[in-house]
Amino acid sequence: MQAIDLPKGLASSNARNIAERLKSISGGKVLDVATGNGDFIRTLMKTLKDYGSFVGVDSSEKEVKSARKRLKGKSVRIMKMDAEDLQFEIDSFDTVCISYSLHHLDRVEKVLAEMKRVLKPGGHFIIQEPFRDGKQTEAQKTDILQHHWETEIDSLQGVTHHKTLAKQKILNVIRNLKLREVNIFESTHPVRCLFCSDKFRCDDPKNRQIMNESIREIDSAIDKLKKHPDLQIRTRLQEEGEKIKERIKKYGLAEASHVFFIGKK
Ligand SMILES: C[S@@+](CC[C@H](N)C(=O)[O-])C[C@H]1O[C@@H](n2cnc3c(N)ncnc32)[C@H](O)[C@@H]1O
């Protein structure tokens, strides 16, 4: 993809370099852990040099159904499974990956150890995870604050969802995996943006439609909060939600930067 086809922010991000690196990898049999609606599988299908098949696992029935629907007709098997206890033999996959999900896990180290167990020696381990610190624009900081606010609301409803991780925490987790031929990238834009029809709209932090969508999401969460029995928590979260809406109007929104890691077992 030529820089000329891309909006400014995306062109100056590391997304194309990450895509180039992925283009040199033969994926073979790929396992995507905490696959959600299968978004990362779709990205890898477009970027890997080649691949044999994909297996996506997720613990949520709702996500499993959504991924099956979105990936219908493709060479993909989606399974409901807890990533802490992967139901696969040792050395079963040529590539294992986890994207935007470390902060959704109860026990990150347990899941990554399981992923390493099922990865063949010489296979690729890929991690994509946003971080909350480092050099980020005010628009990115707004996105991080909104995410933190949403994690608190999810937690009230019993859903595991932690705040965006600090970059050093992600790097420590990666180091503890003790992999070789390691590549670590940082990027403001994920690889999937390269293929997205909305890339010009999203590249503008002050895009009205995107700002309004986020404000609507906050309003709807505030609405649901009205039923929460604890007045103090309810009031605090409502006030914080209003402040985030003000920040969106002032600075706009942009996705938090992320770490993209590739290593070999
Ligand atoms: C943000 S979503 C996934 C995003 C997706 N991988 C992507 O890149 O677009 C996080 C997912 O982690 C899943 N998850 C959380 N804990 C899990 C576990 N122990 N085992 C499997 N999936 C888990 C959730 O159900 C959710 O679908």
C-alpha cells in the first residue's frame, strides 16, 4: 500500500512496517486467543505471507457466535474455550497470537504459558496490546480515559476488564516469555486500519461523527448506571462520564498507541 493512499497519521505510524514484517511470515496453523469477533484473524489473513488454517478461541458464547458469523465460509474454526486451559496438545500450532486482550484476562501469565505450550518450536508468537503511558496526544489520552471509565462499568457488571496496561508491564510480560528473534514495534495505528474503509474519517481526531458516536456511548452507559444501587458510585461515574464528554468535544478522540510483538519459540 502506497503512502499516497493513506491519511497522514496512518502513513506516519508503524502500521505499514508491521504489515511488511507479517508479510514475511508463513502462518501455517494459526491459533488466535481471545479472538472476540475475529478481527485479528481477518487482519492476519490479509497480511501473512500465507497460512494453512485458523483456530480462534474465546470464553464468551456471544463473541463465539459473532466470530462464526463474520468468518463464515473462511478456513477458520471458532471454539468456545478458556484460554487459561487450552484444549490442544503440546506443539500443535505454527503461530499463536493474542490481540487487544491481555487487559481482559484474569491471569495473563497463565494464558501466555498455555499459548507457548501449544506453539511448535520455531513457531511465531504474536502479541498486539495498547498501552496507556508514553507519548500520546490529548486525543489519545481521551480515548484511554474513556476506556478506563468503561472498564469500571464492566467490572460493576461482573465482567473482567482491566485498565489499559502500562507499556513496561507489556514489555515485562513479553520478556518473561523468553522467546528469540524478537521484534517489538510501537504504533499509533493498528495494522487493520490499512484495510479499513473508514481510515480517512478515523484519522481525524475531531471527526464529528466519531466524536458523536462516543458521546452517545457514554450517554447510554450513564443511562444504564441509573439503575445501580450505590448512589455514591453512580454519582461519581456520572460526573466522570460528563468530564470525558467535555474532553471529547475539546480534544477529539484517537486510538491509544500499542505494542506489536513478534517472537519465535
Ligand atoms: C477486546 S476483545 C478481543 C479483541 C480481538 N482479539 C481483536 O483483536 O479484535 C477481548 C476478548 O477476550 C475474551 N476473553 C477474556 N478472558 C478470556 C479467557 N480466559 N479465555 C478466552 N477468552 C477470554 C473476551 O471474551 C473478549 O472477547
